[in-house]
Amino acid sequence: MTEDEIWALLTDVFRENFDDDEIVLWPEMTAEDIEEWDSLTNVQLLVAIEQTFNGLRFSTGEVANLKNVGELCSVIKERLSA
């Protein structure tokens, strides 16, 4: 899967999760950039991402170390390439 395909799928997940078809992701985006993005939505978002990427799983430590959406995309790409 290409990085562009990952970004497209992540965009779909974010739009669905936040019920906002106008969300545009960028690499430096964080929870501070979306008003509704709190700890509960973060869990829901990660579950949706894991389901979208066919059972990809994140550990709590991995998630805690992610600084932005760009790093999330990189982890997904790395995992899918393995």
C-alpha cells in the first residue's frame, strides 16, 4: 500500500469518526487541531484505524509515543511493509 493510499484511508477514518467530511489531514496534525479530539475519541479513532487496516494493532506505548498524524502514517506504512 502506498503512502497516498494510507493517507486517503486515514482521512476517511477521521472524517467518519468526527462526523466531518471537511477534515483535511496533514503530517503535523495533532489532537489540538480538532476540537472534538479527546481521550475517548482517540480510543475510538485507534480502534477504527486498526479495523480499517485489517487487524493492525497498536500497543499503548506506541500510541503514547506518537507525536502527530504523520508519525501515525509512518508506523502504519512500516507495519504494512513488514
